[in-house]
Amino acid sequence: MLLEASGIVKAFGSFRAVDGADLALAENELLGLIGPNGAGKSTFFNCLAGEARPTRGTIRFRGEDVTMLSSAAHARLGLARTFQVPVVFAGMSVRENVMVGAFLRHPARHRAAEKADEVLEFTGLAAQAETPASALGTAGRKRLGIARALATEPLLLLLDEALAGLTSAEVEGAIELVSRIHARGITLVVVEHIMEVIHRLTQRVLVFNQGRVIAEGTPAEVTADAAVIEAYLGRRARRLAR
């Protein structure tokens, strides 16, 4: 397995945001994490990324225990992430933003610039390479976050609601980009609320509710699960499904 998480608990005082979650992720898999707001999926995601340290449990990446390692250490090992609210260096150009990621593997500036240009071409941002990152809209900033993560040359990419807040046309473009990333052999974990995206992109889905994984399976299987319909899709959806 590329990534294994066992018995993950993340507590804030007496409250357990994640309560005994497990995950086994194979290489080149495309996994979705879904659940209602406050279900614990984002906290679990942050534990996987090294942004939060579990209260209990173990996370292994390529067999190595990374439970207590920093997000920077995760990145060096080949695990990159994006953020739900895109984080950009507003005073820098689009190319310079991507170079920040490229410097992880390519310390020489000219090599980092070459890598950035390669990634910008792949992600459709080449024409905006000299544009200040501050001038980008939501879709551009989200794509820039993906580009900077790709520039670190990850084995595993964690996407945190990378399609949220986009127009229908922008969602189509983002789905196409994520599919091409996966076709390159990069393993993906996607946190997403848009069920159409989950159905079209992912091979397997974990559903969180109240800090626990309540269902696992293909998108079709989990969206037909009564517990998922109750917790995530709501009572109204359950009535419509009858």
C-alpha cells in the first residue's frame, strides 16, 4: 500500500473530530472523501497531509511511519496537498509561485524555472506565467495551487475541494485536469462536496460522519447506502430514492 492510516483519532479536548478512522490506499488509486460539514473528513485529511498530528493512531507512507512528521517532511517524501481556500504568494508571478514548489527537487533556479514552465504548460497556465498571482480569480488560484503541488513531483496528491466555487464550465475543465494528473500515475485523494465530481472521477469513496467512516465502496455503492443517504444526502434524498 502507498498510504496506510490505522486507528486515527484527533481529539480537541474531549471532542473527537476523528474517531478511529482507517484508510488503505493503493498506488495510482483515485479516492474520494465525502461527508457532511463537521464530519471529520477535513481533519482526517489534515492528518494525512502532516498539517495536524493525530492524538492516536499510525500513518505510514510507502511503509515509513510519518505520523508525527511535519508537512514539509511529507512533501519531501512525495506527498503534496492543495488547500480549500487557495494559498498564493500574491506579490509574485504565477511562474514564481510554481517555482516555490519546484525548488523542493530542483534547488538551482534555472532548473526550477524549467520545471515550473513544464507544469504551467500541463495545467493550462502557461499563458499567464508572468501574471501576478493576485490577479487570478478563484478558478485560476485553485489551478495554481494544483500546479505548485505538482511542481514538487508528488507520488500522492491530496486535493481539498479543488473544484468548489467554480462555474459549470470551470468544473469541466478541472475534472479534465484531475483526470490527466491521474493518468500520469499520480495517486489522488479528493475531498469534494460535488457528488457529480465524485461519481465521474473517483474509483472508491470513504464516507465520514461524526468522526467515523460509515461507508466505503464505489461511488454508486455509497450513494445507495441508507446510512450515507441519511447522514450526507439527507432525509429528503432518501424519500426520493424510494
